[in-house]
Amino acid sequence: MNAMPPPQPVLEVERLSTVFDLRAGTVQSVNDVSFSLKRGEILGIVGESGSGKSVTGLSVLGLIEPPGRIAAGSIRLEGRELTTLGDAEKRKLRGNAISMIFQDPMTTLNPVLSIGRQFFEVINAHRKVSYAAALDEAEAALVQVGIPAARERLSSYPHELSGGMRQRVCIAMSLINKPAVVIADEPTTALDVTIQAQILNMMQNLVRDSDVSLIWVTHDLSVVAGLCDRVAVMYAGRIVETGPVEEVLGNPRHPYTRGLLDSIPGDAEPGRRLQQVPGTQPSPLDLPQGCSFRPRCSQARDECKNELTSDQVGPDYFVRCLFKLGGD
Amino acid sequence: MIAFIIQRVFQGAAVVLAMSLIVFVGVYAIGDPVEILINPDADQQTREAVRQSLGLDKPLWMQYLYFVKSALHGDLGTSFVFNIPAIQLILQRLPATLELALTATVLAILLGIPLGLVSGLNDKRWYSRMIMAGSILGFSLPTFWVGLILILVFGVWLGWLPVYGRGDTVRFLGVEWSIFTLDGLRHIILPAFNLALFKIALFIRLTRAGVMEVVNQDYIRFANAMGIRKARLLWRHILKNIMIPIVTVIGIEFGSVVAFAVVTESIFNWPGMGKLIIESINHLDRPVIVAYLMVIVVMFVIINLLVDLLYAGLDPRVRLGSSNR
């Protein structure tokens, strides 16, 4: 009966709230968000624009700048609390222990610095290396992400590479200092579908080989289905449903997740009207009382105006809804 | 690259030729130098003799062709007033103006760009507002007035700095320089600052605008997310991206300081080209005016060529070539 102790999570986010103090009022971009990430795990964070998924990623990286601030909660990386660190310590972690991949590879690389120089900058920010040694390391990293003629590419400038190439370069750069956690903010949204499939495939291999943990922020459920181990669905700053990918996408318990899944045109009969979630996200300045999804929800009742809790419905599976569709 | 330079040299030659025509006709139009050069009591015969000796009796087009012919042989004419070659007169005065312009430009770069960076990075802070307010003053205060105030404050009231002439000079590469002597440096501070003030304001605004645009770019956010140090981010990642407009303006401004330092040179009695050109205009000393403007045109052509070459060094996306000019 000696069960293996569950492995210590790499990243634990607990009751995180990130707010923006605007003139019009305080915006709760991330509201009471908790999740954890095991080594080598891929977590998908899904939601509409403005649901707080990107801000969650930036909060973990310590990149929230005024007027934004982390109002409450804790972020622990390998047991170390990040929210109380000073700017200098946060900088040492960024690109080193936690790193990030951005959405648009066309604008993510500095246009006036060569690829090799940018690698050197990223390495040199965290380790003392010679330029030549940095280039060797960069070359190996480029080979790993499948860039042909890697050595020559190092003297290229970003405008000489295609979008897919640039995203590979960005991925190689974000992994060069062997981070424990990588946050990818819709990194394939700006790419062609074929390139997107290549990149996803490559990311899966990289995660398996290097044991890095990945947070994949996206609005594309099909990407989540193919790539992630677990998924967290965000709505209006809150995680409304989180659990293993097969369960959440196969049998969603929250009406919003169900709505998202129904909105994918793939399953629709040709010629029929496409499904959609009626209405729009509430203004972050004026969130409805209780469940924020209530005004758009077909199941909504008066009880939904009461404060909600996130209830466990299975191992690693939480839903923030009174009704919990499907299942039992 | 070579093709580019050759092409630009030909373009430059065309500009110089066009300018020479405009200048020549323009100078011809502003008056008859003979009236100023000789004693008003002289009789008609003397006037004719002078006119003939200066070549002013010929029709304009012949004068111009004669000028072009001599210019191609390196002779830009002889000063009516001093009776020495105009180009020699100008080259004598050039070092004084050059060192003044250089000092002013360096001063403007060293003050303007860092202040612009600071105010662009923290644009809401009180000191950024102060810098911006100061730059408005730099733009709007007239140079001559600032020059007079500088003389009054630092020369007359405080007595810290000399306000007249170049001070001690030292011979270097065959010409006299004052920036290489201590006394000369003391003399150059006030006029150089006077000239630099407008440029400081200009560089502050230009740098600030560039920084504020670049700071929000994805590649700066990415560099930040990769943990690049602040100072490094600023000097290597941001500054290099905003240098193109700044280099352009530095080039133009340096040229215009050399060409039009007239006011400052007059106020501080700096014996440079500006003073020479004012005197030449007063005396309608046509060859000097024409030669001076030719020198300035050539200088601008060269500066523009250098700026274009610098572009290619600064931004890998710039291709120097003939393709679509």
C-alpha cells in the first residue's frame, strides 16, 4: 500500500488576483485563479479575448506593470514564492527559470540585431559566456527546433526569416537557459495551419525531451485537445473549469465550456447555422453578481446570483458552476 | 555599395551644378557691387574700368559660363574686396566654424539623447515633464537673445567665461584650432552652448518620441521577458532601433550649424565663416558669396552620403542600391 508520494509541482498558483487600477475603476483581470503544474506537464489555458488568460501568464512572469498589480494570492516556483520578490530577483528568473513565447513571431525579434546577437543577449543576461560560446549553444538550440543551416542563420537578421522560422527561433531562445516553466501566449495563432501543426508537434517533443513544464495560452480548443495534458477554461478573469483534457473536452461540466465546444464549426452539418454562445463577455468594470457567465447561460437560475465556489468533481478536476452538466 | 557611391557622386554633382546656377543668378539680382566698391565720387570712366576689370561688363550667361569653367579648374573667383582667391578666404575661416559646429553638435548629442531617453522611458514622472518644458524653451527662445543672456550672466555678472573671439589657438594639420588649448576651450563653451541649445531640444524630442514608440514593441517586451538587464535593454535593444531618424537629424543639423552659425558667430565675435559671409553680403563680394554657398552645397552632399552609409550600418533592412530610387 505504499503509494508513491505525488511529485512536488513545479509551479503552484494559488488564489491569484491581478488588477488594473484605471481611471474608470479597478479592473479584476485575474480573479482568484489557482492551478498547479507538474514537471513535464502541458497545461492549456483557454478563453476568449479579455478573459484574463494572457494576464495570468504575465503575472507568473512578474511582468505586470503599473497600473496593473498583483493584488492577492501566491505564485510558487519550485517552492519559492515569486510575488514578494524584488525587481532584480524577478529579472534573474525571467528567461532563466521561467520564460515566455509570444504570439506574433514577426514582431517578437529585434529587427536590428542578428539572431546570434539576440541569443547572446539572452544567455549573457543570466550566465557569463563568451560570444563564441553563446553562438555554439545557439546553434545547437536552432538544430533542436529544426532550423536548417543553423550556423548561417545566426548571422541572419529577423527580416530574412519566414514567420515559422522566426517562431522556431523564439522557441529556441526561450528554452536556451533551460527554464523549468515556459509560458506560451498563443504562439501558433499567427502562423499557417501547416506550420502550426509542425510547431505543436515540435513542442510536444521538446517538452518530452527536456522535461520542461508548459503553459499554453490559447483560444483554440483543437490545439488544446492535441497538445495539452490538462486544461483550464477561463471566463471573465476566473477559471470556470479545469481538469484533464479528455474529461473536460469530452464531457464538459460547465455550460461555458460546452458552449465553446459547440461553437467549433468542425462538427456542424454543412449548410446548418453554426452554434454560438449568445451575448458577449461582461465589462470587467461591471461584473454580474455571482456567476459571471449567468447573463449568457441558458441554465441560469436565481441561485446563480449567489457567490460561487470552485467544486472538486474528480481528481484534479474543478468546476465553478452550481449545476455541473453531464457526469453524475 | 561602390555603385551606390558612384551614383550618389553623380547625383551630388547635378545638385551642385543646379545650385551654382541658382546662386549665381540670385547674387546677380541683389545689386551692383561696383556701386559699393568704389568711391561714390568716381567718374563714369573709372566705373567702367572697374566693371571691366572685374568681368562685370559681360552678359550674365557669359559670366556664369566663365565661372563654371574656372570652378572646374578649382578657381572659384577672387574676392572683390580682399583681392585674394575666395576659396582661400573661406578655408581660412572654415576651421573656426567647423570646431564650433562640432563642439555644439557633440554637446547636443551628449545632452539631448540621454535626456530624451530618460523622459521617454518615464514619461509621466515630474523630471520628464521638466525636461519637456525645458525643451520647449530651447525651441522657442531666439538664439541671439540666449547668446546675449549667456554673455550677460557668465561673462559680465559672473565673469567665469570669456565672451569674445577664439582665444589661444594651436597649429594642427596646417590650420589654427582653439579646441586644443585650454584658453580656446574656455572661449568656445558659451558660443557652442548657444548654438547647441536648439539642437538639444530637438534631440530630446526626437529621442523621446522614438523611445516611446519602441518601448511598446513586442521585441522589447520579449527581451524583457527574457530577463535582459535594463541598461542593456536601453543601449543595445532600444537605442539602436531609434538611431536612424536621430542620425539623419544630426547630419542635417551639423550641416546647418556650419552653414548658418552667423548669429552666434556675430554675437560672440567668433571669426568663422558666418561672419565672413555677412561681411561679404554687405560688400556684395559676389565671388566670396558664390564660393561660400558652393562649399556649403558640397558639404551637405557629403553629409547626406555619410548619413545614408550609416543607415546601412544601423539597420540591416536598409539596402543601398539603385533599384528604386
